Amino acid sequence: MSEQMTAHHSAILQDRANLELSGVTDVDSFDENEISLYTTLGEMVIRGKALHVNAMNVDTGDMQIDGDIRSIVYGDKDRKKKLGLWGKITR
């Protein structure tokens, strides 16, 4: 990510269908049922149906997601990027 990215993170959910995020540092994986990503405040997993990443700005860390959003779960606050193979095995 660019050094210009702010250290702030926000999540704005409208009507359980439109999610705007800031502070996204990396996207681990995504499909129509789950998006796994990292923010400046740690891991985040979004689950739902027909999920679609509408926009992602790697310079600012902003992301827009549409779909039927069922859950937003924060994970490890200290983990801000992907685990390597060894980290996944020992986790």
C-alpha cells in the first residue's frame, strides 16, 4: 500500500447491501460468499451471498462491496497482512 494511506479504518454498511471500507491494506481472498481482507486494525471477513467488489483503490485503501451481506467479523487485531505457509500451519 502507498504511504499516503491513512491509518484510520471505517466500515459503513447501508441496508445490508452496500459496504464501504477504508483502511484496507490487503485482500487475502474473495468469492461470491466470502471476502477475507486485512485492515489497519487487523483481519476482517465479510460473508454473504452474491458478494461483489465494486471498487478497490490500493493507494487510499478504500473498498466498496455490494451483495447480500450476512456478517462482518473482525479477527486478530495484530495481524495486518497474510500469514505465510508456516504461520498457517502453526496458527
